[in-house]
Amino acid sequence: MLCQPESIIFLSRNLKLSAHLYAPSADAPSRAGAAIIIAHPWTSIKEQSPANYARLLSAAGFTCLTYDAAYQGASDGQPRHLEDPAQRVEEIKNAVTYLSNRHGIDPTKIGVLGICAAGGYACFAAQTDVRLRAVATVSAACVGTLTRRGLEKDSPASEALRMQLELAAKDRSGEGEIPPVQMLPERFEDLPAECPAAMRDFASYYCTARGFHPRAEGLCLPRSWDLMANFEAFRFNAMISPRPLLMVVGEKAVSRWFSEEAVGLASEPKEVFVVEGSTHADLYDRVEVAGGKMVEFFGEYLV
């Protein structure tokens, strides 16, 4: 039986981040102090997809750290529901600092796993933080590209972005109360019949018993768009080398192209691993194949 994670707090830019530390299972093989930071998707929290991977990886002997991003979940930060790429990247680096100073962790054996948008943040952080010795992603995406063009590879520049930037400007100027954007409906049944397949995929996780959590409200402040719109997660992926990069994607994921292009921008060692039959959100909780690949990857490189 897996142990319950330890609730901890660590600081990032003087904000207290609510975190869970998963100790290795007692019957797991020794990883000699190896640890993995697991960062959550946009509008998500640590109890969702990060917990699924943390349980699997801690059962395989790794210490795992999950946390809520600032402005979200149980972590500090105002205004609430802000998505700030610079802050998200800094949190990964501060998580490295926390683990490096924790008893029982080998600071030369720290890796990172970023899920969805955090796959972009994990790559960006590792490009310059050489303390991250191995980098893995699941269903990775770049929030900059998402806000400029959307999830599909051949999407044109989004007219919605112009509208969001106008709302962001009003939000910053205090021109009335600008409500947060509701990214998904409250219930799966409320999806429009003609909604894109990608939205249905996300809702099948976040809006059902698979992944629903009351602290994951699916909200994002309009001013987030002017922080995300010119972010480029993968442009300097070559700087990760000679440290390894693994990007795991679903065969049917509309976001698959993000990982394929991101690995194309990286130098060796690098790999795209495709999980047959899976969509983007399938890999949030159907972790057996993807998680097994993670155990193999981190077991090889965090030694």
C-alpha cells in the first residue's frame, strides 16, 4: 500500500506554494535519493494528473514533489486564477532548490515531469537550470502558441486573442470587474453538441469523476493572456542537451505535433514516445504505459 504524501510548503518569489511530497514505497528498489518534480497543466492542481504519476513513480522508488502553482489551488497569490509563465517556470526552479536542500535527496539526481502546459514550462526551465538532470513531458504544449493559434497545428492566428488582449488591458486598468474566463463547462453534459473534439477530450477528464476536483475551477484571468501570448516554450530546447529529453504523447492527441516539433528543436539524447490509441487527456489518468516509460527513463538517467 502506498503511503499518503506529506503536505509541505515551499517558497517561490516569496509566495507559499502548497505541495505534496511522495516518499518512495518501502518495498520499492532504491534510487539513491533520486527525486522528480511533477508540474500540473493549465487550470489544474496537484491532486489531479500529477498525483497519478507521483503515485506510480514513488512506487518505483523515486521521491516525487507535486504542488499547486501560485494564484491557483491551495497556494498563495493574488489575483486568483492568474496563469503567469514566468512564475510557473520559476516555481520549477524553486522546487529544485527545495529538494536540493532536503535530507535524503541527492541534488545531482533531480528530474522534472511537466504535464500539458507544464511540459512547456519544464522544458523552458531546464534550458537554463542545469540542476535538472532529466526532463520528461506528457501531452506537452506551449501556452504561448495555444493563445496565439490554438491547439491544432494548422490553426491561423486567433481573432479571439485580440479580444482577450483587449480584456486584459481593461482588467489591468481597472475598467470595471472583468470576470475570469471559464475554460470548460461545469458539467460534461453541458458541452455544446458541436464543440471541438479536443474540448470534449479535456471535459471527459476535468468535468467527470475521472478528474473533477472542487479546487480546480477551470478559470483563468483575462490578464493572463498578455503574459502568455509571446511565451515560447521550446525554441531553445537544444540547450537541454546533453541532459536527456523524453516527450510522451498520445497517438490520437490533437497536441501531438507540439512534442514532435519540440523534440525536433532539441539535441540528443531525445525521444518522442507515442502511446497507441490514446488522446491528450487519456494520459492524465491512464498512466500505465506512459508511467512505465517514465520509470525506465528516470531509472536510466537519474543515477
